[in-house]
Amino acid sequence: MDLRVVLGDPELTVPKERRLRRSTNSFRKKLFGQDRDENAEEIITQQSSNNVWIHPLSKFRDGWDTTTLILVVYTVLVLPFRAAFFFDYYKDLEHDHNLFLQLQADWMLSTDLLTDLFFMADILMNFNTGVIVDQVLIMDRKEVARHYCKTWLALDVVASFPLDLIFAGKRLDMWRLPRLLKIIRVMHYKSLTHALHSLGRVPLISEMSRFHGQLLRLLTFLTIWVHWNACFQYASCANPRHNRMCWVEAGGLLQAGIWEKYSWSVLKALSETVAAGYGIQNPATAADCWVTIISLLMGICIWTYLTSILTTLLIVLNASSSEYTSKMASLNQFMQHRKLPQDMRRRIRDTYEARWKAEKHFDEEEILEELPGSLRVQVCMHTCADVINSVPFFDDAEEGFIASLVTLLRPQVCLKDEYLFREGEVSREMFFLKSGAVQVEMRGTAVTILKRGSYFGEIGLLRGARRSACVKAISDTCDLFMLSKKAFDGLMEEYPDSFRAMDLAAEHRLRALRASWAWEQRDSTPAQPRAKGAALQQLLEMQHLERVSHPSSRRSSATGTLAEHGVWQPFQVAHAPAIPEEEDAEQDLLPQQQDRGRPGAAR
């Protein structure tokens, strides 16, 4: 039979046996965004004919646990304060009014009673809620009851039973003890620090840095400790009949207001925590001495623990700055030893600073290698999303090709006037431009400008040739992704269709590059007709570029394969056109001018 989750989602049914994403017994993780749907282990649901009503992952249970956590925080903060500083007030209130009138006179007493009733109902709720133990969701009523009795039942009964009502009317000095026993409720969540740690799953807090998040938790823990210690310090000598000479009496605080009493108690607790003194008054009695000794010992332990954690955080936070300072010192020593000119030194410092800001001190490749394959692809896709969306070549590319490519790209930063490669260099990588702009130069002449979404340098990798142009950054900073030749060759072997498409685009752009360079050379000459010798020289230069870009050893096999499939016919040097007349040249170069700024115009 199917189990319908009562009091949860009425549409949710749980089959007799099914697999669920693994969650946790800890409400804190569920409340603050524990991911139960992705990257989680599976658990097996075990049920019987006698099942409990409430599924532990139902919406109703989540709402119930949220209310429980709020009441636990209220108990931890408010009850110690009331038990210590409102002791005389409640004794007088109890003396002059019956229980019903007390509840009418003080809303906090009514809140206490409702809280007690809620936690008593929580005991019944726990008997009727399934539990997850060792990756198994248990819905059998007997197994659930047995598990609850072995774990939290005893503490929940002590913390939920209204003992203060039993002692009502007796006006005992120990009246505050049953009230303080309610603090045991916090133990149901292992510790308050674990509950605060779960706040890290809240979006606002999750955006904090690790240092600020840890610092917030430490300050919260210290605040709660000082609050409890202050309440304990005052409550230890709040009865003037037995402690005539305690620090409260000696400090003249018996007739002071509650806020003044609490303020001096906080000062005393904080001073003893950091071992800075004893507050407003030194210990006046033997009882004060023992309370102070306990406070000092606990304070020293807590303060030492907090100091060690804070020191570790500061060391980790300063590690990046220390590494940067050390490397800059090494750079300065190197530049001084080599006697580099000041302008070059400034450029080196600017380059290193820009790359440091972009890459910080972590090793991105090492971090990505430690991630699972699917997660690594997701991270790389997110990192390279701007490039993937802005490069037209990827619009029709295979998904597998893009997924493989993004894991091979490496980020790189260059500054203005920095050359990514120069003409005649060996082709070792290609680039994808994420932001900024670069200028393509051919024999000292600016040919075109490439902007965001462009890729370049692939022609040299496809043909195994040297660079036939220079590429220089012209914006203040350029963010790029670099693909090495080894990674490029392996990728093209795995995806031959993408290789053919890129080769066709490279062929077209190589023609456009040569035509653009020829046009720029034509514009730089006088307006009179060219001599035949000049035209011949121009043709020889173009043929030289063609031979450089089409080495026979590499090109013959590639062109033969592509020609067999009818993909394209290789560009023939013998058919290179003569230098066009002025009118024809404008028509021939019109497509090329439209291609300016497109990706891949440089090799």
C-alpha cells in the first residue's frame, strides 16, 4: 500500500519501496538549504503496514522545525536573563496573584506556557515522524519509537515539562532552577554553534567571504557566552539575605535598574573572559571567589580557542598579500640586477599586478583537476560562458566539442601594447578574446582590430606554419582564454567535423587578411599608376605568404581528404590575381571590409 504523507503535502505519496535522495536527520541542514536533489547519495525507504504519519522531508515538518528553532533561540537568550534579573519581580508577582492573574499580568509567562505546550507537542510529533538512519528512511512506528527513546526522549521530557508551574506558590530560592532547565532544549540540536553554522546556507550570509563568515560565528558565540556568564554572575548573589557582602551589594547595585545591573554584569563577565579584571567590584565573599574562579577558567579556555581560530584566519587571509609582496620583491631584485630601464620596469610591475588581480594566488588548474568530471565541465562552462555566447563559430558547433573545449582553455591577461605573438614566431597556441581589443599587424601595417568574441591564431595551428602577423593589445587590459597546440590537435582529432569547419573559416580569413594587407599597402603609395616592377614585387610577396601558409608536408594530406569529400578546393597560388585596378579592388575588398573585426582574422 502507498503511504500518504499526512499533514505534509497532500498530493505527495510515497511508494512502499522507493529510492530518495539522501538527506539528514539534522533539521538545520534542511532548513538552511541543504541540497536534497543533486549530488546526493540515494537512500532506501523501508515501510510496513504500521507506519508513522509524517514524512521527515515534508513541508509541514520543515515548518514545524522552523518554529522549533525560533523557540530554542528564544529560550537560550531570554530565559537566563529573566531567571537572573527578574527574580524578585516574579516572587512578588507570585505572592500577590494566582496563576491565572500572573499569566494576564506578564505576557512572558504566557509565552513560557505556550512554549512548554509546543515542546510537549513536539514529543508527540517526533513519535509520528519518520527518521533517516544510515541512509535508510524508517517509517515503521515501532522502529521510530525505539530510535527516539534511545536518543532525545529523556532530554526532551526534562526540557519540555512545565516544572516552574509545579513549584509555583512555594517562593523557593531554587525557583529559578526549573526555569533554567529549559535551556536543555538547545541540546536537541547538538549545540548552538552548529545551529548558527547552518545560517551559512542563507543566501545573504553565503555570499560572505570565508573570513567574514567565520568572524561572524566567533562573535556570535562570544556574545552568547558573555550573556550567559553575566546572568550567572548576577544570579549567584542576587539574594541579599544570603549574600550581604557580594559584589552586587559592594558595588551599590541592589537598588539600581535592571539595565544598569545587566550592564555591569556584562562588564564583569567580559573582563573575566579576557582576564582583564573583575569589573565594578573585586570578589567580596568566598562564594564570589569560587564563582570568579569558574568564570576565569572558562573564560581563559574560550578566549584561547577564539584567539587561535582568529589568528589562523588572519594568517590565511594575509597569505595572498604575503605571497604578492614576496614576488614583487623578487621582481625588483631581478630588474635591478639586470639593470632594466625604468619604463620596462613599470610595464613589468603593471603586468604582474594585473595578472595577480585576475588570478590571485590559487592554482586554477589544480582546483579543477580535483573536481569530478561533470562538475568540472559545469564550472568551465560557467567561466567561459561569455566567450561561448559571443563567438559565432560556436553557434552550430557540437555540444561535445564545446564541453571538451572549455576544459582545455586557460585564462590569460595582457596589458596595453603587449604583443600576444609576433610575425615569424612558431605557432604554439590560439586565443579567444573575452574582453578588450587587439590589433592585427602585418609587416608593420595595422590590418584590422578584433574585439570581444573574436578568436585568432588558429591558422598557424591548422597549417603548422609560423605566424604571418603580429597581434597586439590596444585596450588597457585584455582578458583572453588560451588553447595550446597540443590540446588543439587532440581536440581536432576527436571532432573532425569541427576541424573542417574551422579550416574553411581559416581559409576565408587568410584570404581576407592578405587582401587587407595589399589594400593598406596600396593606400600608402602615391596616387600615380604603379610600375610593372612594383606590381610584380607585390605578387611575389603574396606568393611567398601562400607558400608559408601551405607547407606541403602538412597541407597535402588535409587538402586531399577534404577535396575527396567535396568540402572545399585548396587555394592555388597559380591562380593568385594580379594587383587589381582601383575600381575592381574596391569591389573585391568589400567582403573583406565587412569581415573586419570578425574572429580569426589573424594567425
